[in-house]
Amino acid sequence: MYRQQASFYKQREIQTASPGKIVVMLYDGALKNLNIAKDAYQNKNFEQKSRALTKVSDIVTELMGSLNFDKGGEIADRLQSLYVYILQKVVDADINKNMEALDESRRILSELRDAFATITKSHDVIQTQVG
């Protein structure tokens, strides 16, 4: 019952979120799964590590697919390069058990998440004041 209610509220949160908020939520999901993967690796739970890294890859691929190169220009190009780099690091971590690659991916995604959260918050404040 609780799980069903939590799922409903999460779905509702996503449906009513601004595009910027959704991007922040995607970053949060990627960061959560990077932590799960690292913990699973340390606990020798390789199946869970693989599932978590697959989720990270799916999320980063989704972020890459959401880039608007017409409006985003150079920023979109740079974000795409970072996303490709992160995907390479995730594969490296999975194949070579390279935990430094996970840490680097986490650092980059965390910085991007914080930047998007700041931008989204500023945008939401402006929308509230104007709207």
C-alpha cells in the first residue's frame, strides 16, 4: 500500500514538474544509482552493481537526448561531450572495476546537478514574480 502511494506521488511530482526540475530529478537519479553501484561493488554484489550502472547509463542517455542544439548552441555541445565522457567512465567502471571512474562521474554529475538546480530555482522565482 505504502509503495503504491509513494509511486503515485512520485508520478504526480514528475507530471507537474518544470523541465528544469525534471533535469534535476534525472541528475538525482543518476547520482543515487552511482552510489548504489559503488556500494554494491564494495559488497561484491555484482548483479546489483550492473543494474545500477545500467540505470545511470539510461539516465545519462536520456539527458543527452533532451539536449536542444538549436537553442542550446555551444552549451548543448559541451553538455553532450560531458555526457559521452560520463558514459565512457561508467563502462570503464563496469568492465575494469574502476571505482575512480565512478567517483569522477559522480563529481561531474553533482556539479551539473547543482548548476541546474540553481538555474531552475532562479527561473521559478522569476516565473512566480512575473506570473
